[in-house]
Amino acid sequence: MALLPILTAPDPRLKKKSLPVEAVDAGVRQLMDDMLETMYAAPGIGLAAPQVGVLKRVIVLDIDREDTRTGPLLMANPEIVEASDDDATYEEGCLSVPEHYSDVVRPARVTVRYLDRDGKKQDLACEGLLATCIQHEIDHLDGILFIDHISSLKRNMILRKLLKTRKEKERDEAEGKAPSRTRDQAKDPEHAL
Ligand code: NI
């Protein structure tokens, strides 16, 4: 397994639509395993392939690593086949939008259809944080970030700050200094989707 570098916004690769995988072969399983390791190390509870620069419809999630009943979920070609009319609001963050958080409204319950690590078709009905996380990750596959669900005023403010942080980091690296800002520590992995 290997840790993969996580892209941060603004990055054109995060705005692209990812392509379905033809089959869950050894290459896709390797990608899933590397993504899971990268997600745990971040730490976060969800990660989509475009966040590591791979434009394939693959996501991994583990909303509660203490809870071994469900374990990690590895999904290829996930799609929402049913969504509830009622909504839920959750304060979302994202490993590609480090240190920024915002309330996002989404359907409270969804059913997702996907291929598992063995290539078997599965339907999973979910609610709560799992429903939020799955919708957030599937958005990534369509080039959508959680900040695309909030006001353009707040979105542009966040993007400006991210660019500023990146420039500071590059300047520190060029000058051989230790980074003046410590990296991207999510206030809580539950908010790093
Ligand atoms: Ni995300």
C-alpha cells in the first residue's frame, strides 16, 4: 500500500467529471487500498479518487473506525438510486479544502448502488453521517466540492484563503524555512470528508 498526495482546491483536476471503471480489477483494488490508507493517515472519513488525481469513479469511506460492524466501505461506480424528500444539515469539511467548514443541506436518507471490492453489485440504504459522506464523495466524482453548495461570497473567500496559504507554503519551502503554518489538521476527522 502507498500514501497518495491529496490535491487541494483550487485545482482543475478537482473540477473534472470522473469516468466509471469497467471492472473492479487488480488495479482498481490497489487504488481502493491506497486511498483507504491515505484517508486514515490524513485523517479523514471519506476520500474520492479525483482527490488523489485519479479521474475514476471510486470512493472509500469509514465513518467510524471504532465500529467494526460496518468496517470501511470501498465503492466503484457508486450512484444514488433513491433519496428522501426530507433534508439534513451537516457541517462539512473536505481533505481538499483544508481548515474550512460549512453547513451543507442534502437529502437525509439515500440508497447507493455500487460495486464492492470483489466486483459484486450492492445496494446500501443509509442515513445520518454515512448518507452525508456518500453524497459528498459522489459529488467529487462529478467535479463538485462542498463549497459549491454554499454562497459564492463564502466560496470565493475560502478559495482566496486557500491560495494565500499555498503561496505562503511555497515561499517558505523556497526559502528553506520550516512551514509557518502547520498543515491542514482537521479540527476533527468527522469533518474531513
Ligand atoms: Ni471531500
